[in-house]
Amino acid sequence: MEARSIDYVPLAERKGRLLDQATIWFAGSAQLLSLATGAIGIVLGLNLGWTLIALAIGTLLGTIPVAAHATQGPHLGLPQMIQSRPQFGRYGALFIWAMAIVVYWGYIVLGGDLLGATAAELTGGSSQLWIIAVCAAATLLAVFGYHWLHRAQRVITVTLVAVIMVYVVGLLATGSIPTALFDLSQSFDIGSFLVVVSAATGYQLTWAFFVSDYSRYMPPGTSKPAIIAVTSGGLFFGLFTFMGVGAVCAALLPAEGIITGLVVTGSYVFPGLGELMLVSGGLGLLGLMAMCAYGGSLTLITALDSIRRVQPTRRLRVVTILLIGVTGTVAAVLIPDDFINTSFATVLTVVAYLMGPWTSVNLTDFFLVRRGNYSVTEIFKKDGIYGLWNGRGITAYLLTLLIMVPFMNVGSFEGPIASTLGVDIAFFVGIPVGCVIYWLLCLNQNTAEELRVIAESDQELELIGTPVE
């Protein structure tokens, strides 16, 4: 069982394989929740060809910033969210952490609800009992921690790749997908196309909160281009393949639900393949839920530590995982059965809106402003150089969010520019604008003084990584 939580991982414990960054995100992305996003284009009237193109573009646009966060884990040896202290301050980042905890917890609730309903449909058992069982399994996996999560996702990835290849090749070989569905001269609408691009981008962006949580045990000399490329491969192909499966199901059986559609289309290849796809995608979702319980625990400990200094012990990590897992289980049992169909897309979009400005500020600070020069020791100090509040990061975040509002279209709210254009492009405006705003605000920042303090403070860095039990 892993001993560490938010504390620094010393060099002696740094090990790992680059390929693990692909498998953990492939399995975490190729899961049942991704099916619904893939069906959006078909519902809006696009054919399968245009839907797949829009999904590919949106997935790629979301993958680029998310994968870039993977470089921060090996470089700093810290979880993702505690790295927001230099940009927002010890207290200033509390809102960011609260938002991240909601994302983690929400995926446990949604995942538990969907897995419970799916398992009940396959076995005829009680959905509530299945919810409790799958949430307990995810929580237990999170308790064992980082290395067990990687091991589980390797196995799940192999299973997913095998069944997805059989499903796709089988449908194509049997002619089950009419070629007319790929006719790019038909069924195109720019508004619907951009909605799908935006939905795929926003969905992918929700993983940004915890990417370096799963790369922080990698050696500090890990190549940045290599880890970005490998992480991108897992993120892109994992998400695109299962969203593509959702699109195929919706295109072939538009009158059926996605789960039923997957079972039926799988039977076109051979009886039982659809059920195998459901089980494999369910395992991917269970792995993602475990990752969310784990990441939620790290973020909750970070928030607690900002208010009152805590010792990052194994016991505290287990307690916070259980808190998130148990409350998520209760909520999954209680939410309405149709929540995923009626509210999932709205919740997902709002979360992505709130997350976009954060990823802009965090990545700009890491790659352009401080260029990876941080003091791990000072990050943990209440009176350290990063302070309690950082006006630059907070201002950039709020300004970016305000600039995004006219471009938003979510639920019953439609911004004036989104209304005029007929499509939501808030992400594509907000993320680059946020980068520019933060960079401009940091032009007068005294990074030279920070470098001097870093050199002094981190001289005994390896000692602070000693496990505390």
C-alpha cells in the first residue's frame, strides 16, 4: 500500500515506464461514460463520418493541454493540484481545489450510477447493490494507491484494445456499417459540427486536474516530449475509440439507448461481443472511479493543509479516500435514474468552463513564466515565497472566465456571441486568451529573486520526502 500522499517523492523512489502513462489514460478514457459524448453528433443530425471527424478534432484539441500537465509530475515529484499554489497562493487556490474535488466526486457518483444500472441489466440483480459493490472496489483500489492503479489499468487496457479491435474490424468486415453513413457530401451543419468538437474538447479537459498525480513517480530526467507524446496517445485513442463506438451505436440504432445499442451492434459480429464491450468499458470506468477517489483524496489533503498544516500520512490518505468513496456511493444510490441522460452533458460543460482558465494559468506559468523553476520546500511553507494569495493568477483566472461568458451555451443560458454564431466556442477563446492574460500580468515578476530562494530552500529537498507514518 502506498505510503505517500501530497508529499514530495524523493529521487530514490522514482521509477516507472513511459508506457504506463499511455495505459492509465487509455483505460481511464475508454469507458462507458464516453459513449454518450460520442452520440451527440448523431443526435444533432450529423452522419457518422462527420461525427467521427468532429470527435477526432475535439479530442485532439483537448488532449494537447491535458497531456502537457504530465511533464510536471516527473519534474516536481508532486501531485497535480498542490502545484497551483505558486500561481494562486496558498489560500487563493482553495476555490480551484474545491472545484477539482467536485469533479472527482462527481465522476464517482456518475460512474457508480451507470455501472450499477449496467450490471443490473446484464445480471438481473439490484442496481443499488451493484453500485455499492463497484464503488467499494474502486475505493479499495484507490486505497492501495499509485502503483496498483497503474497495474490495474495496464490489464484493463489490454482487454479494451482486444475487444475494441474485434468490434470495429468485425463490423466493417461484416458490412454492418453502411458506407452511406460516411458520405461527407451529406448531413453537414457547421453549428452541429462545432458543438461536437466543443463537447469532445470539454470532456477531455476534465482529466487535466490529475494528470501529474500519475506521473510523479517517474524519474526527473524523463523526456518532456516523450512523456507528452505517450500520454497524448493514451488520452486520444482511449477517448476517441469509445466515443466513436458511441457514435456507431447511435448511427446504427438511433431509436435505442446507447447501452442497448452496444449489446445489439456487438451481436452483429458474434453473440456476446456487446456484453464483452460493456464489461470491458465498465472495468475502464471502475478504474477511472478509483483514480478519482485517489486524486480527490490528494486534493482534499492539499486543501486541508492550506488551512491548517497536516502530516501527509498513509492514514490520512486512506481516511480521505474513504470519505470521498463512501459519500460518492451514497449519492450514486440516491440520484435519479435518468440523471446521466438529462443532466450529465450540462454538468460536464460547466465543469470544463471552470477548469479551462486554470489549465491556461498553470501551463503558462510552468512553461513560459517560471519555466519549471519552483521550490518544492517553499510550496509547503505557509510563509513561503508563493504567499497566501497571488493576485496575478486569480486576476487572470477571473478575467478569462468573464471573457468566456459571452461565448457560452449551456443549459438555459446562451451568451450573446454564442447566440449570434449558433455555437459554443468558449473553450477555444478562453484557453489561449487565459494564457496571454497571465503571461502579460507576469512580465514584471521578479523571477530572479525566486531562483535565489529556490537554490537555498531546496538544498535538503530529499529529506522532506521521508515517509511520515
